[in-house]
Amino acid sequence: MLEFLQQKLETVFRNLRGYGKLSEANIADALREIRLALLAADVHYPVAKRLCEEIQKKALGKEALAGIRPGDQFVKIFHEELVRLLEEGEREIRPERPLRLLLCGLNGSGKTTTAAKLALWFRKQRQDVALVAGDLTRPAAREQLQRLGEQVQVPVYAWPDGSSIETVVREGRARGEKERRDVLIFDAAGRLDVDAELLEELAGVAALWEPGESLLVVDAATGQVAVKVAEAFAAKVPLTGLVLSRTDGDARGGAALSIQQVTGIPIKFLGIGEKPDALQPFVPERFVGRLLGMGDIVELVDRAQAELDAQSMEEMAKRLKSNEFGLQDFLAQLRFMKRLGPLENFLALLPGFPGKEAVKVDEKKIKQIEAIILSMTPEERSRPMILNGRRRLRIARGSGTQVTDVNDLLRKFDSMRKMIRRISKGGTGKGWPKLGIPRTLRG
């Protein structure tokens, strides 16, 4: 979602770094380009105007002019102002338990999927969660929520066809209280578009449900349309937060920068993929850091810690130090990286990552590598030096590949193992290998 705006801003900042000092003229030129980039990214005009005015005030101050690298100072000012803009409002989920949460949004916004993602997020916080199937309008909405509930191992309260919305709300609330659930998430009905009937129904549901949190799910790809949707819902429902879905797509990012400022409702979560665990709390500083190409090391570490335990990390370290890193370890590393999500998204968290288009990870190549390694015997994986021509032919046939593919993998693996030895002795690699991503994985 951030790539379009990120590329535009990089060009502006690159030009600024070429100046010896910040002046009123070059600041004005830069701000004009930034304003155009923001508008092209579908940022609401008043928001873009306000942001540029605040940056101009600070960039022309004496403190900003006193530094050695004026271009970097401008980036710092831009970063701080954008973070300040996005930090407004209460983004933390209320700590009171039990918590009744109302989730609303238009059909197609990813509302029901987000309900399951939220349930999993709360479950990971060791909360006892249940979902309430309150969408009685959309065909198969109840069945979809039940399937998602099974995936995330969270119970779903559902009632048969013909039940009234009042019955679902009252009985769902009573059942949650009886079972002493910490969090109860009500998946409300959506519509194809905002209409009076939908809003009146939601207002009635909110009055009966009495939610501690009311979250609106909006599709980040809809740009300023998302802002209008949020305004319409906020007029009838006491919204406490927003969830931006599909932020991993090719949306231009304007909704994320506009919607909070225009509506006054804080963004609380970002949907970053289709999988149940592809939801993260919205942290302005980390979001802006990624926007400005500074990466998000915190999220990268969080993802890694969620997938690796201390014992496996210790065992891997021992094998690296003793030069016992084999093809089985290499396969384990690939599978670990796949669990972190799409590799392009994972790499985008690294500072200075050139973007998905510049470095494309070939998922088919990864599957091919897995097939080749799995076609080897345990001894061959631990001692690849015994792989003669006959064995390589057998492996190629077993994995549905060519002998040249097997040879290419072994050659790349040997280079990677040599690099690991250098690093373990205090040396450094060059280019992409030092990220732990062998070139053979790139398309």
C-alpha cells in the first residue's frame, strides 16, 4: 500500500539532500512536490494542506537550519509531523473485561474475516473469546463466520434462519455473560453501500449490545470513499476505532493518512493479508518509518519471536558455530521464512528495502527447492558432498526437476554455507546474501 507514496517521497528527499542548506525557495519546491504526491496518493486535500503548512513552519525555523545535512533534517521534520498527525486519538483497546465489541462495515470490506482475525489476536493475548454471528442479511455469512471460527479455534454463537436481530443480540450477550467470556465480538450485518436501513439497524444493535468498543472496517483500497463511509457510520454508531483492511494491496495509502484526521476516529488495526494472523495494531511511528523507507525492525522481530522458540534458536546457533549447517537446516530456514508471510512483505520491513518490484521473490522457486531437498535421503541432506551424478539424477526425477536445477541449488547452498562461516568468524557478506536470502530465491 505504501510503495506509490514512498517512491514519490524518496525522489523529493533525494533532491533535497543535494542542497547545501535549506532555504525558503527549495523548501517551497519540496513541499509543492510533497503536496502533489499526497494528493496523487488519494490523501484528502485539507489533510495534505495542513501537513505541508506545519512542515513549512518547522523547516524554516532556526533549529532546522543549524544542521550539517539539511536534507536529512527535512526528512526528520516530515517524519515527526506525520507521526504527530497520526498519533491523535486513543488507539489502545479498552482494558476493561468483559469487553463487548461491535464490528461493522460494508459488504466486501473484509468485515467477517476481520472478526476472525480480531478473535485470534485476543486469543493470543490469552483472552477467552467468542464470536456472535449477527449478519442475518448476507447469504452464508453465518456459515463463513463458523468456518473462520474453527480456523482460529474460537467458538461462534449462531442462531437459525428466521431469528430476529434483537434475539441474536440479547441471547448472544446473555450467553457470553453466562460463559464468562473475556471478549465477545459481534459481527454485524453489512450492505453493498451505505443506506438508511443499514444505519438504523446498526444503531439499534449498538443500543442493545452496549459495546465497549465499536470498530468500523474500511477497505484501504477505496481511498477517499473510505472517508465518506466512516463519516456516514460515525453519524449513527458510536465508533471508537477503525480497522483498515487490505493494506497489503496496491492501494495508494491515502486512506490511512486521511481518514483519522477527517473523522476524528483513530485507526486501531491494519489488515495486512488474508491469513487469520494477518492483523496488527496500528503504531504511527512504525507506519511512518515504513512509509519513509526506514523499515520496521520491531515488527520483523515480533514476527520472528512468534515463530521461533529459544531452544530451536540455540540449536541453530550451535550448528552454525560447528559448521554443521546442512540442507535440512536450509529447508527449515525456508519454511520459517514462509511462516512469516509473503517474503516480499517480510523483506519490506528491512530498512532500505528497494520495494516489491525491484526485488521479486519467486515462490515457485521456493517450492522447487523444497521438492529437491525432500527427495534426498537424510544422509544426503547432512552430507551434500556425497551427491554424485547418479544420486543427482535420482533426486531430479523424484522432485520433478532437472539435474541442472539440483546442481544450481547445491552450488548456491555451498556459497551460502561459506558466507555463514565468514560471518561466524566475524566477517561480513555483501549484498543480498547478508540478509539471509540467497539469490536463488529471486525471480
